[in-house]
Amino acid sequence: MTFTELRFQDPRTQTYLGSPAIVRLPDGALLASHDYFGPGCPRNHEDEEHLSSVYRSDDDGRTWRNVTHIANAYWGSLFVHGGAAYHLGTSQQYGSIVIRRSMDGGYTWTHPKDENSGLLFRGGIYHTAPNYHCAPVPVLVTHGRVWRAFEDCDPCVWGSGFRSAVVSAPENADLLKASSWTMSNKLAFDPAWIPAGVKPSKEWGWLEGNIVETPQGELRNILRLHSWLPGKAALVTLSSDGREVRFDPATGFIDFAGHHSKFSIRRDPRTGLYLSLVNATPADPKYWARNVLSLSVSSDLIHWRVVHTLLTDDLGLSEKDSRQNTGFQYVDWQFDGDDILYLVRTGYDQPHNFHDSNRITFHRLAEYQRRIV
């Protein structure tokens, strides 16, 4: 497998690499970030994971250099707006929602010390609600607003505790001011929505949503579904003012390969098709794995087809060992002219396991439109 490595982390440190994010800056450089998790990783005064690192490439991704670290910045998305770079995520695992701005290409960042400088929605102490959660999902600018999905894990139980929410702000507002932002209601997954005949479980829930605009101009949040319903994602409706999210179980479960791992959906500005990079492994739960990365395409956000394999395990492992020890996951990606650039949380070549990733790797899909027609 050919890749460019931003960072390698020796598994013996019990520190693992997560939440890759990437964006092209106005000056032409590429900016990337990731965070750290695991029992050996840096922790703050609440004993929570919280540290992110920032990288730049000035040669289109051929080489990368670490330019800074950001404390109390976690699960963050990178995006460019109004000529500035932003990092939007949480202050720690299950922390406050915070945003930072860089005016110098990612070398320095503002500090969210209060509601006038990027502290948008305060979380509770440690695992006291609100417990804000997210991943490096897309930030969408449409309908005159900036949109992004979050969850509140309340109660703080992974899976079933996640309550889906959306935050938004006027696109011309000062994004560092909490007063610019609106949060929707927080919608928990109701076990009554589980389809008849499907195994019920207290583990059912949703997380890591994508705000997308439908071909009709309406807003939806498409979420990873943690469930016993193989091959399905959840489609939540968002009101035009961003204040209400709701779910209709009759229409809200959509076929989506790769539903069991974080995915990002973006719309191709040239063709109008929706694209996602997914772990499209078989629907049988015992085979849910992240050792294959594929390109998936939809014209309507409802019907998806896998059209191209991007990454596969080339280490000669058995099927079982590959599922357990190789992961190409939590991908963030961007359209870049004729190409797609993507950054991968990678467990490869003797990580602790597929989940506890030991690398952040950069890849390019050249002339992506040849794959989606």
C-alpha cells in the first residue's frame, strides 16, 4: 500500500492516533490535524483526552511537518471560512463545544477562554451532562448559515446515550461568539423505533452525523447507526432555521454500506452527486471490519452504491487477522480539483489492533469522476 505518513505512534506508548481532518488553505497549503486517545495519551485536569496536533504541507501532500499542538481541542473539524481557518470540535472527550480561528495558516490559534472567544456551549464537569461528542464531520455552509452536527451523550453511555443535535450560525457572524450560534433540540434514539423482528438492544443509538442539503434544498443529518440493523444509517430531518431535528422511523432508516464506522458525506460541485468514503464490509455483524476502504456514491442521499475500492490490506494476513489488525477508518476528505484528498486513521503493520491506530496517512484519488459515472 502506498501512502504518505503524517505521524507514526509506537503502540508500546499505549497512545493511539484519531480524528484526522484535512483542508486546503487559501495560501495553497494543506492543513491537517488529529488527536490522541488510549490509556497512555495526554490527559487534562479532568483526566480526559484533549490534545490535537496540527500539520502543514506546502508541496501538495508529498511531505508534512508538525507546526503546533492545541490543548483542549478534540474530535475537531477543519474548515475555511472568510479567508480564515477554523477548528471546530469539543474541549475534550465529552467536553464543551469550542471553536478556534487561525489567521496565519495554522501556525497560531485563538483560545476559547469564554463565550466571546470561542467557548460556544459549555459542557459539564467530567461526565456530568452536557457531554458533547462529535467527530471530524463536514461543516456545511448553505442557506446563509454555517452548520455542523454534534451529540450530547446523556446519560454518558457510549451508543445508547447519544442525543443528536445540530449547531448553526449566520455565515457572516463572528463565529467565535457564542451568541452567534443556535443549537437544535437534542434527539435521543427511541427503542420504539426499532423495526419489528430486529434484535432489540439497549445499545441502539446514533452518532457522528453529517449535515447535508438534499437535491430539493432541504437539510438532513445522516448519522452512523449503532444497532443490530446491518447496512443501515439514520436520516434525521432538520428544520430550515436549525432549531428542530426529528426522525420518522418509517422513512429514516436508509441503506448505507459502512454504517458501522464514521463517514463523511460531501456533494460533488461538478456532478451534483453525493460521495462518501466508507468501510463497506459485509452486512453480517461478525464481519464488520474496517480493513477495506471504498468510495460510495448517491444521487439522492437515499440510494447508495459502492463504486471503487480505495484501500485494502496488502500484508498477507489471514482474513481473521486482517479484520482484527488492519483499519482504514474515520476518513476525512476534500474535493481538490480533479482529485479527492483523504486523510485516514490507520491501523497498519503491527498496531495494537485495528481500532487502536498507529498511523495517520495521506492519500490522493486522482481523477475521481472517472470512478463515479
